[in-house]
Amino acid sequence: MTDTRDDRIGEVVLEMNNISLAFGGVKALTDISFSVREHEIRAIIGPNGAGKSSMLNVINGVYTPTQGNIKFDGKEFSRMNPRRAAEMGVARTFQNLALFKGMSVLDNIMTGRNLRMKSSIFAQALRLGSAEREEIRHREFVENIIDFLEIQAHRKTPVGRLPYGLQKRVDLGRALAMEPRILLLDEPMAGMNIEEKQDMSRFILDVNDEFGTTIVLIEHDMGVVMDISDRVVVLDYGKKIGDGTPDEVRQNEDVIRAYLGVSH
């Protein structure tokens, strides 16, 4: 990364301290600690079954760790829940798209504004004066996201009719509509071709640079991870085996054995 980029990275905003997670007798995560700094792109990598998605689920409160705590902005939490995480500025995209396929691109992204809306559902349904003015403001915000993601031509298209790569972009747009401070991306490039991956990589970098959004990213494409990440944490069988810059991780013998393969 360039010096300018390094200079933008701030203090630690999120700490995962000695996180363990078990389902019955099965350990998904064992004593994992790592930090995330403001404005950085922090990647989590590892083979299938390493515990990456489980870690994202702990961060945004879907799972409660059996041990350890989360520190966000210096405040310590032994348990989180999805609504509290969202209110604190944590948004997420999903590996398996959870979009409303029959709704338009615009309406899907609008759902990301729900937490920001002050009018009651009743007022919104009747389009009362203040509710209507509020909706207009939120729609303007969403239109800016649509422009940013270069999907203007599809704004009224039902999401189910779009190619997979564009659906992934809509999923990103919905998360951005929450104006997140920390954006969790669960395999944003899974199933994409090379051109779609290049586009998504560019949008992720632009979100980080232009909006200043901190990003925590799970991704299997090592080329992408090494190109766009500031720091990388490596999991294997629910344990942390590496943590550092892309160059440091590349040279880590445990990572080479477990993930990259000895031939690398």
C-alpha cells in the first residue's frame, strides 16, 4: 500500500479478544484475538471450515461467543446482537444473497435505510407529509449509491432478473445504505468471473477510500486479498495461524502449509 493510504489508517476501532465459539461439542473458534483499525481493509482467510463466517457472525451478533469479548470503540461487550451491531454502525453482505428477488434494485437498497427512518410504518404507508419528505431524502441518498455502483440502468429492474455479479453489487449497495462505519463482506466475489471480480475490487477500494469505511473481508481469491488488503488474519480449523501484512502472511510457514500449499 502507498504511504498516503497507510497515513489514513487510524486507531484500533474493533478488537476480538480470546474469542471461542462452540456448537455442542464442536469447536468452531478457539481463543482467537485480532484487531481492526479505522479505515483499513482487514481480510480473514483460511480453508473451507476454518471458521471465517462464524467469526463474522460473532462480530455482528448472530452468534454469541462461548468465551471472550468484543471491544468496539473502547466499549467492551461479552455479547452482541444484530440490531445493536447495526445501530453501532456495523453492516454486512452475505455469501448467499439475501435479496428480495421480486423487488426492484432501488427498493432493495432502500431497505438498508430502515434504521435511519424516524417515521412510523403507519405514517410511511399513508405517505403523510413528514414521512413523505423523509422518504424523498432517503431515496436521494439511495440514488447516489446507485450512481456510485454504476447500476443506474437497472434501478427499476427486479433484482431476480439481474446477472449474479450485479446482484452482488446490489447487496453491497444495501449495506452501504446503512452508512456503516464497519462493513463486513462475506465472500463478495464468490462465483464471479475475472471481470466481475475486478469491478468489485474497485468498488471495495472506492468505498474504503471515498467513504472512509472500515472493511472486514472474507475472500477465497488470494490474488484479490493480497492486492486490496492492509492486513490479513489467517484461520485454520478455528484457530488463528497467521496475522500481519499481505507480505508477512505470504511468508508465514504455517499459512503456506495450511492454506497456500507447500508448492508455493
